Amino acid sequence: MPRQKLQTLTEQMFYILLCLKTKCCGIEIFDRITEMTGGRVTVGSGTLYDLLEQFLEAGLICEADRDGRRRSYILTDAGRETLAKEAGRLRAQLADYDRIFNGKE
Amino acid sequence: MKELKYRVELFSSYDHTGIEKHLEKMAEKGWLLEKITPFFRVYRRAEPQKLRYAVTYFPKASEFDPEPQEGQLIYEDYSARIGWTFVCRFAQMQIFRNAEEDPVPMETDPMAAVETVDRAARKGFLPYYIVLLFLSCLSWRSSGIAGILWMLLFLLSVIELCRYYKWRKDARKAAVNGVFLDTPRTGRLQMIFSVLLLAGILIYAGENRMRLIACALLIAGFFLTVTVISAVKLFMKRLKAPRAVNITVTLLVSAILSAALVSGVLWVCWHFFVSRIMPLR
């Protein structure tokens, strides 16, 4: 079944939103994600730009600051809710995995 | 030794995979892309080198913008941050290069990438071929070589549109599983049809002197018209005219020049025809 737009998040969407729990400039998101994931997750510049635009349009983030071309963003309440839903979905998946492979209930 | 090379290269604008591979081959031969014009890609001589190219799309951009939009410049800033150098842009297409052997790609989310290509295609590639398909359908009554030429254009439009929509469908399916799908190679198809169309035009033109003169004038006039229209568009950009003003002026000039070209060719042919039959009277 095709992923509904922004209803479930790709790994990159998840980490970009996670970065924006606190105010962050768009260009700093690259470093934050690398630091957060130990280099496991990388985001392309085109993908970052497109996703930030999508999140802005969907009201998941808002512009917190602007200094010339440097724009900072932060999560909105809708963004926090979306992130929380995704975290819940991932926990449920992990719980299912543990139940099947490790016999935990 | 020449420093610049002008090449006519036939790729569909959404064929980013094909264009990237071609630019990488050119870099290995010592030619780096410098800019894209309506007719040519311009390359500058350099040391042969292994470079990675990325063809990306900015759907909100337009050839009629007075300068790059702020969003495009921010996009460039993000790209420079991960090692991608901006090369040039044309309409919605933007080209970057990277000297690293294994750089972080500019697109890492396949679904977002497909949707961006689709949004850009709706502004350029798709309207172009839909209009061509429509015009070739209107001309279905044409007979002889003219009929064959319109048929070729009809076939080209159908094949290009079908290939695009198939790629888009398959790419979206692959993207659900996190996989990028290469675009279909369009260069060869474009080359084959261009050769067939040119051959058809030459056969059509060769049937009699009037057709030869008309075709020669139309082709020369077409290239001159497109050159003048590009110059007008560039002039309006230099004046920092807003997009809407640039489009209006360019369309007006296009309409006037096209009408002048067709009228001029008809006048020459009529006079040529009349002067041929006058002695018979």
C-alpha cells in the first residue's frame, strides 16, 4: 500500500523533524542528523530542501528566524503530534519483533 | 586548441540519469559543462577528470525569472554544504557536480525525488509533447511526405509520453520500497526520430524548387526567430522585468516574428510561383 503523504514518515523525514524539536537552521540539519545517528542516516540537499518545503506547507514546522538566506525552523504542535504518532508506530513494530523473535509479551 | 565546444544533445528533460552519465563521460574526456542554451550545451576544455554530476529540478523556477529565486539560492547553499558545486540551470533543471568519489547524493528520498521530477515535467516536458500530439492529430489528413512527417511526430509524442508515464508509475512503486529507478534512456530515441524527420524534410524539400526554397526559408527563419526570442527573453531578464512581463513581451515578439516568418515565406513562394506562370500568359 502506498505511503500516505506525511502520515507515515521515512527515516529521513523522521530525523529532520526530530532535529527541529529545538530551533535549527536548515543548513545545520545535515550535521545534527549525522551526529544523532552516528553517520547512519544521511540526507541529500535536494531532499532536505523539498522536505522542509513540504513540512512548511503541511504546517508541521514553521519558520522561527530569518537572517538573509539562513532560515531557522522549529516544530509546530502538529509536527510534534506527527512525530509522536510515528514514534508510537515504531515502538509497536519493535514490540511485535520482540514478541516473535524473543518471546517477549 | 578550442576552449569551448558547442553540442546539440538530445535528451528528454526528465531523463536525469541519462544526462548525468553523459556529463560524467564528457568530464572524463576533458570537457566540463558550462551552460545550456535553447539549441546547444556549451562545454569548456579542462583536465580529464572523474566527476559526479547531479541533475535536479526546481519546479517553481522559470526561464522568465529575472534572477534565480531565493529558494534556488538556498538550495545551492544546502548543496554546497555537502560538496556539490552549482554548474548551471535551464528552466526547471539545475545541474551540480562533485569531485568526491562517493559523495552524499543530492536526492536520498526516492519518493520525494519522483514527485519533484513530475512537478517539473508538468511545466515543460508534458505540455510540449501533449501540444505536439494534438497538432499531429489535427494534421492527420496530410498526404505524401508531409503526412509521413506528421505521423513521425505523432509516434514520437506517443512514445515519449508513454515512456514517461510508465517510468513514473514504476518509479513510484520502487520508491515505496526505498529504491531509486533510473530514467529510461531517451537520447537514442530522440536521435533516431531527428534523423528520420530530417530525412523526411529533405525528401519533401527536394520534390520541387518552390518547396526547397520554402523549406530553406522556414528552417533558417525558425532558427533566427528562436535566437531573437531568446535574446528578447535575456534582455528582459537583464532589465530585471518580473516574470509575467517577460512572458508577455516574449510571447508578443514570438507571435509577431512567427507571423512575419510565415507571411514572408508565403510571399516569396507566391511571387516565385507567379513569376513562373507569368511568361505563359
